[in-house]
Amino acid sequence: MATVTVYRFRVFDPELQQWVTAPFRATEPAIQSFGGAAMAETALSIDASLVTTTGVERMKAREEAMRDALTAADAALKSAEPLPRVETGEKRPETVAASAVA
């Protein structure tokens, strides 16, 4: 599976006369073609099939992939055995707050 790195980025909006954050992610070459600046801290490696030929992230495909992942995670949580309760001997925050007020 091939991956590509996409970024959130800032681009100059001539109508607003200021730099704004684009509402989507794109590859560095695409961002450069828009005259934008990549926000390095937002780098995200995704499957290459989630990017258009122009280097823009396919939002619908990403949403579908996220929904599928969340559905699988939810199913795994529902089928997992509950964690055993561990007594620490500490008072619960509600109890501490109530006794501190009294």
C-alpha cells in the first residue's frame, strides 16, 4: 500500500487580504501550486488512493475510511471482556470534595 503525506496549509485570500487556513489537506507539491505554505506540524501519512491526481485529499473517501475504522473499533470494544475493577484505597473525587466542604 503506497502512502503520501498531506498537510493542512495556509494560503493568501485576496478577497480577505489575509492568510487563511485551507479547509482541506494537500500534498506539498499541490500546496506550492496554490501558492500556499504547508503547516509541517499537521503532516499526515495516508493511503495514496485517498488523494486526487492534483494532490488534494479526497474528503469523502477519508470520511468513509474513518467511519469504517470507528465501526470496527466499536465492534471490538463491544466484544471485549470488561476490565477487572481495581481497588486503590483512594477516595473518589466526589467523596473528597464532599468531605472537604463539610
